[in-house]
Amino acid sequence: MPHAETADGARLAITTEGHGPDILLVSGLGGTAAFWSPVLPGLAPSFRVTRFDQRGIGASSRGTAACSIDQLARDCLTVMDAAGIADAVLVGHSTGGAIGQTLAHIAPGRLRGLVLSATWLRPSRYMGALFAARRRILELDPRIYAATGAVLGYAPAWLEANWDVYEAAIARPPASDAARRIVSERIDALLAFDGSAWISSLACPALVLGAADDVIVPAFLQEELAAALPGRPQAITYPDGGHFFPVTRADQFARDVAVFARGLA
């Protein structure tokens, strides 16, 4: 598996599939490349799709730099350089959307477009309370943390019909001290993100995606983000799908991303 080397010693595992204009997929709190597997059949035939495990996650090593949304955005640049990507449409889900906003701010010439999926603009009391509770659950019982993450993240009817997803989540909780530290520092990073000072200056076209029944990053936060973006960003709110709608609505999600990306060619 190819790797990108960061200045602080992290080795980021990269996976690339397909041919065509570049799409960079950036996942959320979990930070895994595998999160995007359900959407690949709808994207890889027409695009070169790059995804990666974020620092300290999966096949990627941690490095020594402090974890922040800014650092994670710079990691994306390292991945793009290693993969030979001059510019890309970045698709960021949840925390990945905060990373995408930041990358569009610090390196605007590297992005042709930005898909902000289930993400937010600035700190909110709702997310602060939710993630404080999730962090405490993680400290007390990593298996229950994984269980509640699955129950909160997926649409109930979909999860009932795909119970193997729940069983897989609780079979691989962040149980080691190192794994819990990485999740905790990523929670710190996402709660500290605030793009409100510079969001109006972003130059690249944007698509904002949300789900009406998302209880982790609720739809009102997608609406606030879309209202703050300059110009007339496209916005789609799915009637259901939960927080992980790129999984539960994979075919529709891939179609919407593909239509947006083709419109930028």
C-alpha cells in the first residue's frame, strides 16, 4: 500500500482507484479510508478516487505533530502531493468537512470543488454537549462507545436491516490506551474548529449535503453552513439516512457527488 510521509514522521496509507478527474475522500471522526467503500462503485468508473487512513488510524502511523483540523488539512496536501494530485474535488464527511473547509482556506488553488457532507461551520452547544458525553463514555467503556456511535450514526431502520454493521462496530472498539487517546484528541480538534472568520472568502464551488434525521451533526448546522458560504452553494438534504448517509444512501450520494464533480470539469 502506498504511503505519504509527513514532516513530523507520520506515514499515511493511501488507496487510489479508478481513472479520470481527481476526487479526494476525507472521512470523519473515525478517520478511515474504509468508510468510503460503499460509494466507490458509483465514483471510480469516472474519476480517480483517492482515500487514506488519517494519522494514527488504521494503517497510518501517528507522527508527533499536535492534532488539529489545520494539521489534518495539511496532511491532505501531503497525500495529494504523494499521489500526484494537482487539484481535486474534496469530499469531506463530518470532521472531514471541517478539514475540507480548512484546506480550501489555506490552499485554495488545490481544490476544484468542495463537497461538505454532514458537517458544520463553528462550535455549537449541541455538539459540545454530545461529544463531551461521547468522550466520557469512551473513557468508561470503549465497547459501549462503539455501540452508541453505531446507534447514533445510522438510520434506525437501516441499522435493523444491516445488523452486521453494528456487530462489526462493537467487535472493534478503540480499546487500547493509544486508540482512546487518538479518538479523544480528534474530538478536541473537531470541537475547536471554527471557520466563521474566513468562510465568506472561500473561492471554490461547494455542495452541502445533509440528512434530516442526522442526530450527530443535525440538519440545522448544514443550513447554517450553506448560508455562510459565498455565492450560491448547492445544497441537498436527504429525508433520512442518519449521520452516515454516505453508507446508508451510498448510490444516491455517489450520484450527487458525481454530478457536482462533472459540472466542474
